[in-house]
Amino acid sequence: MSQPTCVGIARGSRRRTRCVMCAMACAAALLTLAACRGTAATSVPARLVEPDAAIQAELQRAVAAALGDREVALADSALTTESVLVVERRRHVAPDGTRIMGRELDPPERFRLLREGDGCILVHERSGQRFPLAGAACAPESGD
């Protein structure tokens, strides 16, 4: 008849050592999980606050990188009033300015600006890529 492990602890030093090590490993794992949970930065939708030319250029580089280094044109007011940025493909036009007819199969690309701690993070929704905007100041988006 086998005895429970806790009874066997008092009998041999190997079991005692193994049990103590296991208990220490479990305690360390629990402490690590508690620490991670306590320090996790919360992400909230945000908007840019007074972006200058350098921040606008950084935003444009991040969007271009997410889209495979395609040339993108962004408004100066991008992400200043809301946290979502939608980028569509440029429509093809003839030299006279009329639109060239054809099917545009690619859906618009969506980006979301998040505030995590004191930082601003641009997230490409389709791929999940995250681009920290180092010099940017952002504020939580108001729920108006």
C-alpha cells in the first residue's frame, strides 16, 4: 500500500529535499504571476496631443512600415480627435482627374492609438504589429 507523499517526507532526505524544492518552485511561480499581474500596463484608446512635424513624420513612418513601406499620405490632424485611423488605397485617376474604373479589392487598413503608461503605441489591427511613438504625447480618448 502506497503512502501519501507528505508521510514519506519524514522518512528520507531525498524526498524531503525534492518536496522542499518543489514547494519553493511553486511559490516562486505564484510570486512571478502576482508581480506580472500587478505591473501590467493597461491600454486605453488615446489621441495625439499637439503633434509637431517630427511626431507626424514618426506616425507616417510607422504606418508605412505596417503597410510594407508603401507611400502613405496622412492628414496633419490624424489621430488628434479620435483613436482610430483608417487608411485607404489611393484611387487611380486619369490625367484629367477622372477616376479610372476598376475593382479595389483591398479593404481599408485600420490602426488604433493606445496609451500604455506614459507611452503612445500605434497598433495595426490586421497584423497586431505595435509601433511605439517615442516622442509623442497622447491623452485618453474622451467618451463623448
